[in-house]
Amino acid sequence: MQHFLIGSRLFVKLFPDNPKVQKRLKDNTDFDVLVENEPTLEDVKYFKELYGSRTELHWIPKFWTNLLYSPSEQHKRNIFFTLKASHVSFDKIHKDKTFHDLYLMAEEGCKIIKPLFYELHGFWTEKFGEKWRADFTKESSDFFDDAVSRENVHDELHQAVAYYDQPAFKFLQEPDQTTVWVDPVKFHQVDEHIRQRIVIEEAQTLALERFILPKTILNKNIAYAKCLKGLVDRLAPLWMTIYIINNLNFFLNYKEDYGKTYLLQHQQNS
């Protein structure tokens, strides 16, 4: 029966020269098997006899088709990267490990295949249910009226960490706009540094708001990384998560003392 070994076994096969990736495969690692059709009980029995009791079968039609007809090894890497990127928000068990895998693959230059990403995201949505994401059509006053305890005004924190004379996300909005919506067309039209600052400043603002100022996390790098992952998971528009994941190695390696920047700005305004 035609099938593919995926999971850690495919990971190490696709990146044979990366020592960090090679460590992902352990002697007791489960066998993850991709099959062409929805597996029957007979299929499960067959593959458990073939690979052992620690075998899981996966039926992901779009992934199967793309992997089967992939024209190159690099394309296979991008397909695998896209699979993990589409699934990370739905992952309740291995989310941190999946983010680490995405980081390693972004470091290797992998890029998300956009049509496949959206097809797979739809597949996971049908399988696991709609994943909550922030509603960017809301008015600003309603958007920030949620369960998060805020002693500081979100927009003021944004201004405190801004690189330009305004928060970077303002470049994606109309001057008189009252909603928090940002324009994806403008996002791709602005230069790369502005795109980077949009993501960095949002993660820094969230880190200040939710962890640093309430003193629930004191390490600024940890708080920033946690909020960066939160943007991918639920707090950024889905189209923006593609950009973040494609550049995950850059964003997770980025270091800036935004706490000091905030304090200086705060003192000037006091």
C-alpha cells in the first residue's frame, strides 16, 4: 500500500545536514504514516503490524497530493513547512515543539505555499472546529474591551515602542479609521523594515501590557517570544501569520530593550 512516513522521520529525511533537526528523531519516536484514503480498521491493523504498535495513521488529502507530485526536495521541504504552519494554531499538545520546528525550517529558508496553507487551514477547521482569532472589523473601543486586565492604554504602549513617529501599523490604516483593521494590500506595498516593525511592535506592546508591566513575566525576551507566538496562534490576521512564520527565525532572534524604550517614553510624557 502506497504511503509516506511523515512526522519526525520525514523531518530528518528532508534536512539531513541539520544537526538540530536530526536530534528530533529518537529511538522510541512514533511512526506517523500518511495514507491516500481515509483509513479503515484493516489499514490500522496492517500498519501497526508493519511498523509496530506506536503507529498513527493520518489522512490529509491536499498534503498527500502535493507530496506525491512534488517536483523537488526543496518543494517537499516547503510542503512540510506549510503543513506545520497550517496546523500550529490547532495544536493543543505539541505547540511549542511545532513552533520550534517552524523556526528551524524558516532558518533553512523554507517558505509557505499560500494556496496549500489556506486549503490545509480549511481542512483543520473542518476537523477540529473554528479556531478563535481576534476580530479586526471591530471598533477600537470594542476590540480592547475584553477579558484581559489592562492598567495601561494599548495605543499608548504602541506609541512608546514605536520606531517611527507613529506606530508602524498606522501605515496600514486610513487617517480617520476607527476600527483596528489593517490593509493586507498596504502591508505588501510598504518596505520590509516597516513590515518587520509592525510585527515587532505588536509583540512588544502585548508583552508590556500582559506580562512585563503586570510583572507576571519579568524576562523581556521570554515575554516577547510568547507574544510573537500568540500573534501566530490567534492575535494577528491569518494572512499576516504567513509572513511571521516565513520569517520566524528573524523575529525570534530579534533583541531590543523595549522595556527601556517604554520607560524613557513614559518618563517624557509624565
